Amino acid sequence: MELENLNGHETNVYNLQGFTPEVVDESYLKKLGVKACPSDETLAGLKKGSELFIKRLAEGTVIPRPRLTMKEIDLDSPVEIHNYTGKCPTLTYEINPVKGCNVGCMYCLVTDGVHENELEAYTNYPEYIGKFLEEHYAEQHYYYFSPKTEALQEPTLQTGIAHRILKEFIRHYEKHPDSRARLFIASKAGDRQLRYSFEGESILDLFVRLKDKMQFNTSVSIMPGEFRSIIEPYAATLEERMKAVRLCQENGIMANSALIQPIVVPYLTTEHMTEFFGMLSENGIVNYKPEFLTACMENLAMLGQILGYYDKEMEKELYEFYIAPENADHRKQRGRTAPNRSDSIHYIRRMMEITEPMGMSISICYWVRQQLGISEEMIPIINRNGFQCLGYQSRLFAQ
Ligand code: SF4
């Protein structure tokens, strides 16, 4: 089926005036003034990523094409548990009704920013989740909608799959008011997505019927605005995402925690952080989970060049934060590298200094805690506002 994009920008990666992709190699880095001396392996990744970027630009496969194939999932296949650290303190099941994602973020943690494959949606996913819910509701757990795709995007909205998944939860709670399942929705949706109707009911209408059992956590990135509009090609704007947050709050739906993801470190001046968190605070956000950009070297070569289109100094700094040999072991899954540890901890502390006076709390995932040696005194497992890890609200279980 053909999809109709709800968001998009006049300027995109294909028509950036005067932008010519290059090969990020030793001489490119030197010319830029990068001091770090990356390993051969790192250089090979940057070079490969540059070449792939050039090829995908020529083929028109950098960002998703709005086409969707419908498939069916095996109703007996297990629902995946979300616990990539192996030590997450919560039990969380994943809801992933789409393979690929139409938002098309070029830093996507799931695809490493590669959106060549066509999108596929599972038409029977609501039944699949409904069946699993019926079998597992006694134990305290969350459902994360969606860690591997965007929950509220064209493929789930225009097919009604998102609406039907929410209806499965509504049916479930009507049948089992004592259910220990809770719904955690982390999403880049704006107000337009929440107002999207299918068979006469909008996402917001359905949220209202789930309001004591769910939370809606907005997902927002810290980076220059023009850069964001290129590398999040089909995402709602920040203003629209804040409108979605307020719509939820006005309707009694818990929407007071944000995933701050990804954080582009060279952009983190005091002024930018104060402005960004001030905006969140004004929109009723009281908790945030920060997540620095993690990228494999192939992906970094693409992101760096687009950032450099706007600001060469930031591009230089971006590479400095990631490519030094002593940082090569600071990796998440699939070789995604995080910025060096000392800067990461420095910026977490700076964010906390800026957000404390705003009354905001912070929660972090176990992997970050372990990598950066963050103690429970600095950031408790469950913080004073009841949030933990990604921003799961522990008090949801009191309702
Ligand atoms: S919205 Fe999430 S899953 Fe979709 S492309 Fe962006 S980062 Fe990936």
C-alpha cells in the first residue's frame, strides 16, 4: 500500500543546496583539524559509511519510501523481552508491529540509520498481543510500544494497527481489571498523530480509555534544529511533539517524562541546554532519560558530513568525541560507539545542574550506569518522582 506522509520538510537530504558528500578518511579528518588518531578499523568504517552514503544518495534510498507491505506474524511466536543490558530491573515486553520505520531517522538505533528495505507491517499484530496479554497478565510488567519502530507512524496509523493494539489493551483491562500489565509508549508523535482517527476513534480517544494504565513519553533530540529536520525526515516537529504532550496532560494521561535521544554532544552549550530543558519544563515534563548519540563508524561518517554542512566546527568536535582508540570499547550493541566516558559523565552532571532548579529528575539505563560508574546516590534506581530506566513510572502499578 502507498502511504501518505504526515510530516516532511521542503529541504531534505536529497536537495541540500551545495552539499556534496565526500569520503571521510585520514586526509579529510586532517583537513578538518581533527586531532584524534583513529585506528585502521575505525577509518575503514568511516570510509565504508561515506561510500555507502554516496551510493544511497544516488539511488534515493537514504530515507524511507512511503510504501508498505502487509504481512502476518505467527501468533505462537514469543513476544520479545526488552532487556538488552541483561540486567534491566524491570520486566518489559516489546510491541513491534512494523519492520522498518517510516520516520526514517538517520541515526536510528535499530537500523544504524539504514532505510533501504521496504516497510512491512503485521496486520494480525493486535491479535498477537491480545493473545499474549491474556496469557501473562498476572505478573507485574510493562509493554514497550515500540522500541524497534515508531508506535504512531503512517504504517500503524493508516492501517489502524495502532488503534487496534490499543483496543486490545482496553478489552484486556475490561476483562481483567486486576491485570499487572502496563503500557509504556515512547514516541516522536505530534498532536497530528494523536488526533489520527481510524473507524471513528482517534489515538487520543483510546489513550483516554487507558489513562490509568499507560504513560506517553515523548522522545526528543538535542541538536541544531535545521540538522534535526534533515536527519529526522518524517518526524513531527518539536513544537508538535510538545502539543502532543500537552494534549495528553489535558486529558489526564500521564505524559510527564521524556526520552532525550539522541544528544549530539557538540551542541551542548549551557545556553542550548537551558533553552531545551526550559522548553520541556514549560510543557510539564518533570523527568528525562538522557541518551547520547551512539553510532557505528559507517553511520557517523554520514551524520558528521550533514552536521558539517551546517557547522564545520561541530563536525570536527563530533568526530573527536567518538573516534579516539581509547574510546573504541565504549560500545553498545552492534558496534555502536558512545562518546568518550569523561565527556559523557561531565555532560550528565551539567544537565543535572541545569535541570535541578527546574525541579526535574533524571533516570538512566543500566548500561549507562555501568559504563560511567554512576552510583545510586547520584541517580537512584527509582528516583524521587517514581521514574526508572527509560522513564518507566513505577507508580503506575499503584493504580
Ligand atoms: S523513530 Fe525510532 S525506530 Fe523510527 S527511525 Fe527514528 S529512531 Fe528509528
